Amino acid sequence: MAWNVEDVVDWARKFLNFEEEDQAVLRKNEFTVHRLLLVPNLEWLESHGLAGGPALDLWAEIERMKKLAA
């Protein structure tokens, strides 16, 4: 999987229902799929601007991706 930032943003918009504000956080932090896989925990996402439901939803998907990648 080699998603760039816009691929991740588009995926989060379509499948996680990310609003513009949350999409902007993904862009600001330059989240590619490779960077997502390096996220250590939910608190890290929150410290980088995502909060509440979007952070939880993204963290669940990151955990799923990590298991698939293993």
C-alpha cells in the first residue's frame, strides 16, 4: 500500500466520515499510510490535533492495518 496524503484524506473522508477540520489535520501532519502505521497510540493522534470520535475511528483502523501488515 503506497497511499500519499491526499489518498489518506480521501479514504478518511469516505470511510470514516472525516469532516473538513479533521481532513485538515491529516494534511497538516502529512499523514501517508506509512506514517499512519508508525502512530504509537491514540494519545499521539490527539496530541497532533485529532480528538474524540475521529481519533478513535482512525486509531481503530490503524490497529487493523497494523495487524494486516504483520
